[in-house]
Amino acid sequence: MSTGKVVLVTGVHGVSGRAAAEAWAAVPGTKVYGLSRRTAEVPEGVVSIAADLMDRASLAEALKDVRGVTHIVFGAYLWQPTPVEHVTANVAILRNLLDVVEASSSALEHVAFYQGGKAYGADLGPFKTPAREDDPRLMPPNFYYAQEDLLRERQKGKSWTWTALRPEGTLGFGLGNPMNLGMSIAVYATICKELGLPFRFPGTEGAYRALYQLTSADILAKATVWSGQSDAAKNEIFNITNGDYIRWQHLWPRIGKMFGLEVAEPVPTPLAVYMADKGPLWEEIVRKYNLRPLPFEQVASWYFADAIFRLDYDNISSTIKARQAGFHDCIDTEAMFAEFFAGLRRERIIP
């Protein structure tokens, strides 16, 4: 059945945005535009648009022929060195997009945007778990709160609605993305194998044993489409994860087997430091196994992996609210990793 929807996805080259664009493009009759600062490959059925969300005039020019937008998926993110600057930049790009879309389309129905564990203070230290969507806010500045407040204010008196989705450790395909744990693990494992080294967990002992959770980009994408179609998701916040919890001490050896690697005891090894000289080795691996010639700096995000592997406290959230609202998709996290690595091999990203 044709939906007649027009979906605009920002951050389409990121892990979450790419998956969301692909999921919406699979809905019959839906026109999907993928917006990013750079022109690059987008999923089949998605029209690529290059524009800078910080420049409202150029954004309006880039979107001048995009009419009748019904759904926005806001997956764009600008890293900034301080929380205050995070708020300023990331609120500005959302405001600019809303200004341009609302000026050109009266058909807007829904805005989906992504938050995450920072909404609960997961980046600051041990926090209340399982985290729930109705947990009280933390001390600002927090750009998740600021974006949410902007949407709440802009939505007053309007017919469109919004939904905030809170994943954790989203895993999916995306090159040059600053928050891509799956790619980092895959490249790290490949380098360990090439050097004949055991597959050691490179984080802290506490992180190795703490409870953690992850979100498949495909699950998040399905939740994104669902949120744009469900009355139960209007103006609501939902935790979206795979549905299970893991401890790296149990999952790490299983990941090692996916690469034919033996596992040794964890040793805290900052990957941002110890992978810094591995560019030439990666080039050798690419030539040896006839992989796609991707720059080493685009295939992994070591600082993000280091941050995850230093979380020596439980990081888990409740997904009951989403289930009660009607979203039931889930995946076993081990199976997610197996499927992800298989996909990287098919795409000749890793051997």
C-alpha cells in the first residue's frame, strides 16, 4: 500500500541515519531524501542532498525542490568541545531545519530524533538502572534536553508531533562516523589476527564485567518508522535497545570465535593510542585480502570505543514503555554482531 509520505533524513551517512533512510525507503510509495554535509553513497531508493545545517540560507537552497515533507528523521550531530557549545550547535541545526521545512511544507506530520544514554548521565558515572524514560533530568546543559525543549515549544498549536528515541551503543554500517563501536571491534579483531595476537578486551576490568546493552541500527530504524506511523508514539520518549543485556566477559570470547581468535585476559589498552600507528598495517591488509581501499581513519572510531570500554558500571535501560506502546522488535546481541561482521565481509570491508 502506498503511503504517499515524503521523508527527510538528516545525518544519512551516520549509522542511525543510514539505517533509518533504508527502512523508510522500503515502505512502498515513500519518497526518501538523505541529507548530509558531504556527498557520498546512500541506500538504494534514497535521494542524496548535500547541505550544511548550520547555514540556513544554503540549506533552504538545497531543499528548494523538496516539497511536501511529511516526516523528518533528525540523525545529524555536531561534536563540540564543551556541553554549552554542544547545546548551541546542535539546537541551531535542528532549528534551521525546522525553519526551512515548515516554511516550504504544510504537510509535516512527524519529527523523530535520537537521544541516548547521556539523557540519564551514562557518560558521567554510575546512574540509576534500569533507566526509565520518566527519570528526572540531570543538571543542564544537555543538548538532548535542549533539542527536546525546542521541539516541544515549536510543536505547540501545530498538527505535527515528535518522538525521541534513546538507543545505546548503536551498531550498524557507517564509515567515518565518530560513534561506531561495531566497526572499531571488527578492525581491532582483524589487526589482532594479522599480528598473531590474542583477542584481548582493551577496556577496564570493571567494564568487562558490568552489564551493558546495545542497539542494532536496524532495530532503531524499525522503531523510527514505527514512531512515524503510530499514534501511541506521538510526543513520547522511548528507550530502544536490542532487548537483552550483555557482559563483555561473556560476549567477547564469542566475538573472538567469529574471527577465529583465541581470547586472553583483558588488558586496559587505549585504542586511540595503540591504533594510531596501524594505518600502514591496514593498508597491507587491504592489499593482501583485496578489500575496499578505505582510509584507516574512516573505518574505526577509537575514542568512542575507548569510552565504551571504560564504562565500569551497569548501563541498562527499560524498554517496557516501547513494548506497551506497540513496538516489539528485538534481536539477540550476539546474533547482531554475527550478522554485522558477515555484512562487512560481503562488502569487503574486512577479510
